[in-house]
Amino acid sequence: MRLFVKSKIYRAFPELDAFSDERCERFVRAARRPVWFRARVVAGGFLAFLLASAALGVAAHLAEENAPATFGPRSPLWAMLLILFVTLFVYCAAGVAWLWSRDWMLRRRIRRVLRTRGHCHSCGYLLLGATVSATHEISCPECGFTTAVDPALGELSSDASGRTHYQPSEASLRRGPKWLTPARRRWIRRWSKRVAVAVPALLLVLVVSYEVLLRIQADAAAKARPGPEGFLALQLSHLPPGVQPDAPNSWDVFDSLRARLGSLETAAGVPHPNDTQGNPIYLDYSSIGQDIKGDSEQEQNARIAQAYSKAVLSSFASDPLFDQLEEMVHRPRHVLPFTWSRSASPASSNPSLGTGASLRYLARLMVGRMDLARERNNLAMFDQSLDIDLGLARMSSSQPTLINYLIGIAIESIGQGRMRIVLMDSPSQAWLDVLEPHAWRLIDEPDQFEYALKGEQLMVTDTICWAFEQPGRCRFGRFSPDIANLFGAFSGLETKRLGFYWENKSFIDRSFDAYIKQAAQPPATRTISASDDTSLLIPAALDYLIPNFANSRDQRSTELAGTITMIRIERYRLAHGHYPQSLQDVAAESPRPLPLDPYSGHLLGYKRVDPATDPHGRGYILYSVAADGVDNQGRTGKERLYSPNKASKDVDFILNDPDR
């Protein structure tokens, strides 16, 4: 094999010993001139490159699967250099194999010319050195037989006087196209060799560079991954002043009390009813306070569910369970443990996905108990149930994720809704004394939205680090199996790309910094945009709901302002015997400033109405101007606004609406 030195391959054949090096070299060049021979050499090189690439891919896969300690995400620099060395070795071995096969094919070609196509076909006489005619024929000097020989033998021919010369003549050779001049042929041959070397070398450099980049990226992602420890540190840093990290935690007893509720429901002894179609009826404590009218099949089934839920709740309405729940929500610490393994994505391991349903179930139980307390005029039962409901909301919103924050708002909204139902029924002084402390406490509690955004930033950062901390997890971008499994359920992401760790991390940091700043702005002027302006897959999939969470916070603030204002209006009514002419009269007698409408920056809208003409018998209408900022004087129109974030030019968001 001629690798590092230019070996005289023709000296391997005794038949060529009588000829000079110059003539032998011309003979070898002529022997390798046919296009089919060159095509075989090129095909051999391409096959060697493909086999080397396949072997390298298999070796890399086996190394990742079976030797994570050596080739894993925390591999040191020497491991990366080892990978580079192995890659270079494999491709060098492929190059050596190709050079060996090239020389083997050339030796085989020369042997064929000399021993098969360089002898007389009649007597076998060696025809080397004989004159070759223009038609590539030689007359055998031994027997006179005319033999067609290989054109390459013309390089070893001589004339009648024994002088060497080039045969066959140039006129007998096939002419190429006019543009393929000898100079161009030499240029093509020269650059073909360079390209043949440069292309595999470039591919090798790209493959190796990409693999090294994946491992450098994996090491950076693994070091930056916050993990459950980062979430715990954020939770502990957000404890109320004076609360120690080892103070009693409400979540320590949550599961046991939820299980106790299930045992009480089973032991209630109330027969399980069926609906009018024979299907089983399930508990729905929130149906206890519904005013069901009509006699349709749906309304009949609703009455069956209402009676069943009321009977079950009545069987344990005074059980110590409620005292235990009240003690749970008043524990000083609400830290829900966030745990997941490094191999799992936190986006699929959020513990709130399991606890959220249990929290909402307990909230519906408290709603049913509040309705039962209103029916029995039991202030103590209502007070305790409302306190537990708002405490459950506090437990959820004290966690550093937006989904927990949203669950907390939903649970609090249920309790506020029952407070407003009481306030729309002209409550007594005793009822107002129960409701008002809860409402002002909600005003005094710090808003957890910024805290939830910081936790969500940790969640997204951990997901990004998880995606990039193993090279095999992101080697094929968004088409990598783990990435596709995680984000396959999200629609509208088909054109997004995975990108690299650093650009994902940089985009998330910039985005959440902007979200936190924007969250402090009034909703009428705030614009929170998610990832519609990026082509990156993970940010687009994980933070696209942020504007919706901000809208939920705005609705909560609007409803809370309405609840407190309604309490103060009812106190004014009890003190003066009639409703006020304006909210300025109420604000003048309020011990604390009334909360403002988040969408106008002023007091909520207020209009006195005649109870005799109002369809609900109200003495006033309390409303927010809603997202459009236009005061429509409490007009409702044909369709009511069920959220202040729905802008409308004709209607307002009514806060004392019994039908909402």
C-alpha cells in the first residue's frame, strides 16, 4: 500500500523488469485510465466512509447507553478529547482501508493486462514491447497470430528499429468534448482529489464539532439545573416573616385529612342513588345551594344529586374533621414538596397536578357546608367553612408555580362568590361582622403572582436543562424521542425548533424579567406577551399561558374590590336605612380606603336602582368598567360579561349579579 511513500507498484510484476521506470509509470497511468476502473475506486472510498460513519454512530450509542459515567453529561475534558481521538482513528482507519483497496484493485488490473490481455491468444507468447497498431492489435512474433490487446500495452511498445515511442497514436484514442482540454482535465483531476479529501474531512469536522458541542452544552445544562433543591430554596425564602423553616407545615397532614373525608363519605350510610336513566349519581357538594326550578329530566337529576350530597354532608357536618381542616390551613408554613428524579422532566412531575384536584374537592365541600349554614342560619358553621376555603386557596397560591396560583384563585373565587350571595340578601349586622374580617385579610395578603412567576421561571429553566443535559436527548433537535414525547401533545409547535441550551436560557431569562416588570402595571395599560415572537420550542410550549394567568389575577382583584365594597354598602344601609347615593358616601364612613377598580384606577361603578323594577329586587348595581375602560353605567345588555378581561363597548362587568 502506498500511503506515506510513493511505492513503485509496477516492480511487483517480473514482466516489467526490462522496462524503465518512466515507461512503467506511463503504463500504470494508462492501465488505470478507463472510467469504469476509476468509478470502482471512488465507490470503494465512499463505501469506506459510510461504514466508518455507521461504526462511529453505533459506538457512540453503545457508549452512551452502557458507560454514562465516562461519556455522560458530566464527562471531563479528557473524555471529550478521547471521543475526538476515536473519531479521527475510525476515519483514518477507513482511509487506510480505502488506499489498500485502491492499490489492490490497481494490482489486479495490471495483472489482468499483463497475464490475460498481454499474451498471444493462440500460443500464449508474452507480447510486451511489441508494436501495437492503431486498432490495438499485435501480430505474435512466435506464431503470427493477430491478438487484440489492452490499449495500455501501447506504453510498452517499440517500433521496427527498436526505439520506444508512444503507442497507440493519439489519433486512435477517443477524443473528448472540445471544452475538455488537457489543461482542464489536469485541473479537474487536481481539484477532484482535493474535494475527495476535503468533503469527508469537512463532514468529519462537523460531526466531531457537533458531538463536542453537545457535550459542552450538556455539562453547562447539568451544572445550571436548579432541581427540587432550587424550588425548596425559593419556597423557604418566601416564608412569612418570623416563620421558621421547621414550623408546622399544612401539607404534612393534607393527605391524611383527605383520606379521612373519604372514609366519612363511605361510612355515611346514605344509599347511592341513580338518575332517571339508571346511571349512578356522584357527590357534588356545590349543588347544595342551587335554586333548581323546572321539571325537565336534567333538573330532576340535579335535584337527586342535590338531595344525595346534602344527606351525605349532613351526616358528618359537625365531625371533628372540620376543626382539623381549620387547624391545617392555619399552620404557619405551606410548603408543598417538589420532588422528581434527574431523568424526569419537571413539566411532567409537578405535584400540583395531583393535589389540585383534591384541593378543589375540599373547596366544593366547604361551599356545600356554607350553603347548609346559610340555610340553617348558622354563622359559626359558615365562618369556619369560609375560613377553611380561603385557607385552602392560601395553601395552593403559596407554591411557586402558576398552576398553583391559578388553583388558589379558583378556590378563593368560590368563597368570595358565597360571600356576595350573602351580601345580596340584605344580611344582618352579625353576618357582616363574620364576612368583613375575611375580606380585609385577603386585601392585606401579599399578591403571589410575582412569586409564582419566579417559580415558573425555575420550572422552565429546569425543563430546558433537562432537555440538554444528555446529548442523546437533543441530538436530533425537536425530533429527538424524549423531546417529541414531552411536547407532542402541544398543537401549533410543528414549526418550532429546539435550538441550543444557551439561546433557550437567555430567552427565558429575558422574558420572565419582562413579565415580572409588566405584572406590576395596571391591567388597563399592561401588555404581557408570551413566546409568539420566538421560534424556540420549549419557551413557546411552557409559557404561552402567562397572559391568561395575569387575567385571572385581575379578575380576582376586581371581585375582591366588589366584595369589600358590597360589605361597606350593606353597613351603610344598616346605619342609615337606605342605600347611599354614591360610593363617596360609603368611602367616607369606611375605616380603611375602599379598593379601586383595577381597570379604571377609581372607585367601582355604582348606580342606585328601584328594587320594584329590578328583575332581582336589588337596590343598587355595582360594576367594573372592565377591560375596555368605558363606563356604560352598569348596562348588561343581552349577554353578560363573565370576566372583566372581556372588553365590550356596550356592557360592564356586574359584581352583584345573582345569575353570574
